[in-house]
Amino acid sequence: MHTHDTIFSNKQNILFVMAHPDDILVYYAALVSKLQKDNKNVFVLTVSNGARGSRENEISEEKLAQQRLDEEVAALKFLGVPQENIYFLHYKDGEIESNYKLIGEISRYIRKVKADIACTHEPTAIYQQTYNKEGFFVQHRDHRKVAEAVIDSAYPFSRDRSFFPEHAKERIEPHTFYDIVMTDEIGSNFELDYTEELEIKKSAMRFHKSQFSEDVINEIVDSVKFDGRYMERYFYVNLLW
């Protein structure tokens, strides 16, 4: 198993690339909090504006998108992320494709912030068994497509000057990094025990009133509780080139 220190001790600029406005709170809130306390530079790029994240469709897409983006900014500011480090691409839910356009947009931010490591979703698992083995859930297609684009951006698109030469007009230079942290749909090799800071994660999630009731928050954090300890679990890869 990898540890937080072995992965992040020599990293300063950490870029989170997530599909939806609430995803970073579900999967990475404790890690974001710890990185901020370690005086790392945390940047968050959210691809979708969450405009269709309502099962009952009782609110317009425009109003829901604005509400969800405002909720994300408030939650991230609570965790210590400066607003100027929070970016949005404003795709609509379900319209995300891992194509040259999205890879270019993600590569732009990788180059812009000079990311030492990227944290994102896992790209291959379509469904995952619950931790208690009671059933399965589907990993959202948007999650998978964002993760594909992040990995492609890492190699070779953000690295090679021949891709997206228009970035040079903004004085954004090619950038190489070798480390990616993903969510744990295919298993984990890195865990963060945040039991002592459980209320920090729950408090951050409470900003997402459009998505989370108190019962849902408790259900989410309790689903990754082992032997009385609350965990965030991830899969870390170190690229060779």
C-alpha cells in the first residue's frame, strides 16, 4: 500500500479533475482538506455544470447548474481552496465525451497550473460491487469519460508541444507529470483515514443542499467505514514516461 507522504511529499501542485460539482466532496474531501493543511496548491477543474442532476426535473437546468456550481465553490472554500483555483468547463450532464476537444481543455489546465499530480475518477469500471457485498452500482458514464481524458492528457497530450499549439498564445507551455490518483472502483492501493476529521468532510458535503440530505451524507461516509474507521480509498499509478 502507498501512503499519503510517499505520494504527496514531493508534490506541490495538485489538480483534481472531476465530472460533477459534488464529486470531489464524495470521493476526495478529506484528501483536499489534508493537502490544504499541508500548504499544497490545490486546483479543481469540474467538467459538468450539474444542470441535469435532479431526478424530478422540478428546476430549470440553468438554475440548477448555478446552484450546484455555487455549492461547490462554497464547499471548496470551506476546505481552504481559493476561489481563483476553482475552474469549470460547463458541459451538461451526459454530454461529456473523451475526445480531442476535452483532452485539449484538460491539458490546458494541466499546463496552466503545472500539475505535479492529477486526481480524478477511474476510467474502466462500468459497475462496482458495494463494500458490504449487498449489490452493485453503476459508475456514471461522465466519470469514466472524464477519467479517460485525464489519462490521455497526461500521456502524451499535455507533454508534447505538437498538441494544442494554440496554448502557446496564452504563454502556456507543455508540461509533463507522472502521477495519477483515481477513485477505487477497481480496488485501492492507497487509503486515507480521516476519522478524526469526519465532521470536516460532512460539513463540506452539507454545502451541496441540492444533492445531499443529512441521511445521504451519513450513508455515503458510512459506506466506506471499516472497523470503526472512516476512509477515503484510492488507486494510485506512477507513469513510466
